Amino acid sequence: MTSPFPPDVETRLADERNVWLCTVRRDGSPHVTPVWFVYADGTWWIGCDARSVKVRNLEADPRVSLALEDGTAPVVAEGVAHLRRGEFPTTVVEAFARKYEGWDVGEPEGERLLLEVPVRRWLLAGTAQ
């Protein structure tokens, strides 16, 4: 199967360290934070503290937007986040460790969760997909 992205987008999804995650607060205002991520097979994976503002926001409204940091060649995605608690997929844990110098996305256990965000829609280089 061929990738739906140009090679430069594939490289950025694999190599860039941060993505901007936008969630919605209960009052409807946006909450935007840079986060570490792994992208695989149409899904963004993001590790975060279970007590974070982003998790509280997602418990009330799971819609998100994600944007890589380069405004010259935008890569933006929209999706609905699923909060994963407990055991994380081994392939995702290993991908985080490779990308972030051995970092264990699940530690400390019980205090972290994983956001699983399948992409609903892409905006690439100014074109909605």
C-alpha cells in the first residue's frame, strides 16, 4: 500500500519531536499545548499525565486538532481522542522509546495515559483532505 502523503510529510510525521494539540475547555475556549507524539497507521499517539488539563478537556469533549510546528508547510489533522488507561500497546511504547531516547510513555504507571487519535480529516499544504 502506498502512503497517501508526499515523502516530506511522511518524514516529518516520523521525525518531528512535537505536535501542537488543541483541545476544547468546558467554556468552549481552546487549550493548545506542544506534546510528544508517535504517528502510525493513521493514528496519533500522545502520552500525558492523567491529571492534566488536556485530559479533563477530553473527558468532556474528545474532539482535537493537531498541527506540526512548521507554518510554511502545514500538516494539520482533526480527530476524536480515545483515552487509553492501563496497558498500552507494546508497539507504541517501543516507538516512543526509540523516538525519545528510551523514554517510557507509561511511567509512572497509573499516573499516565495514552491518547489515541485516529485521523478524521487532514489539512496538508493548505488543502483539506
